[in-house]
Amino acid sequence: MENLENHLEEHERQRQVNEVALKGLQHAQTRRVARGYAVMAAVVGYGEGATGGGLFGKVSHFAKLFCIGFALLAPSLLVWQVLL
């Protein structure tokens, strides 16, 4: 009879360990999904702010124009400095 009791105690211990492991996996999956939602919310917020008429929208537009101008002017300035 004692052997059966040990078997039942081991079965209960394994069930508890399994339950804890499954809760951990579910928690990790929930956190992964939440991170995805957070990234998308940040992207949408940045997109709406960058195209708006506020200060951040104006600064973002100026930064885009600066990058385009630098990309157009840098090769010609480099040619002038190196070849001429």
C-alpha cells in the first residue's frame, strides 16, 4: 500500500510542476504579444506625430529635407575636394 501512496504523491508533484511550467509559457507568450502591440503603438504614434502640423512634424520635415540635401550635395563636394 505504501508503494501506491508514493506513486500518487509523485503524480501530484508532477502535475504541479507541469501546471507551473504551462503558466510560465503562457506568461511568456502574453509578454511577447504585448511587446508587439507596444511596438505598433509607438510606430503609429510616431507616424501621426511626424506628419502633423505641430513642432515635432516641422522638425521631422526639416530633418528629411536636410538628409535629402546632404545626399545630393555630398558627392559633388567630395568630387570638388578630391579631384579639383
